[in-house]
Amino acid sequence: MRILIPIYDLAGNLCTFQGRDITGSADKKYLFPSTLPASGRFLYNGHNAMGKSTVVLLEGVFDVFAVKRALFNEDSLRDYVEPVGTFGMHLSGDLSVEGQDQIGGFLALKETGLKNVILLWDSEKQAVRNTVKAAKKLRSIGLNVKIAAFENENQDAGGSTDAEILKAYYTSKPFTDRLALEMTIKGHKAISK
């Protein structure tokens, strides 16, 4: 009783997959094939972001599905914004290490026209800290970074309406050192108001 989710690299080649439990009763929510690369090396839906100027960065596949639906219904965004996912509350990769990882994926997307990243991760305390870390990494490679949030602290994109997703998108705030400090102190409240 799992949904199999195919995972592609930026060239559109199938690289791995994950199996997500849909019953809510499995010991492990996600299962991964042991002989294939880890999904955390890839940007989910990244192959569809090639040539886009803006991406909305999310934590998981179902969040990407929801944001894709909302963006598709918004004519002014459909052609230049694409959602991508990280498979968790972190952004893999380091500028000091060469190899295939999510930071490397963002560098490749930047070469094809990416300029802006809007982070719309979950809002619990650890996710807010990880959002700050990821935003700093993305800013360090020359991307314009914004932070988006829902009004409710425990809300995520996968459980949100199109209107709520678009509101979070349109009210996103530019990531600055001051915002990073406010997020560290106030958490979700620094970006949701």
C-alpha cells in the first residue's frame, strides 16, 4: 500500500524512486531502494525547472504536487515558476565538495536561467532553522532568495488550498541577515505576518 514516486535527474533520466505509505500505519513512511542513489541527492521536479527564472522550494513530493496545481491555475506564473522539492528539511551539498547533490542542481539550474528561489518549508522550529541554513547556501551561490510561510504554524503546502499557497507565494519576504535573525528568535511568526 505505497505510492511509488519516480525521481529524475535534471536531464530527465529516471535515477531512483521512493515508496510512500498511504495507510498511515506503516513503521516507515518512506522506503527507498538500497541499490540506487539516495533521493536526497536530487531536486524533485528539477528537470521541469530547467530554463525557469523562479522556483518554489518545498520539502516533499506532495508539497510539490500542491504548489504545481496552484501555479498551474495562475496564468501569470505558469510559464516562469516551477516548484521543486528537497525530500526533507535540508538542502544537500556543499560548495567545497564536487559531486551530484542539490546545491549542484541549483548551480545547473542557475546556468539555464534560474535567478530566484522562494523557500516554502514547514514551520516547526527545526524547519525554520533549516530554512535559514538553506537560504544562506542559496544566497551564497548568487541566487535571490525569499522566504514564504502560511499563516498557521503547522500548515504545509500539501494540506493547503490553491488560494493559501498563492497568498504565501505573493507575500514572501526577501531573505536578509535581519530576517534570518528574526526567524531564529521568533520562528514562524517572523515570516507569516
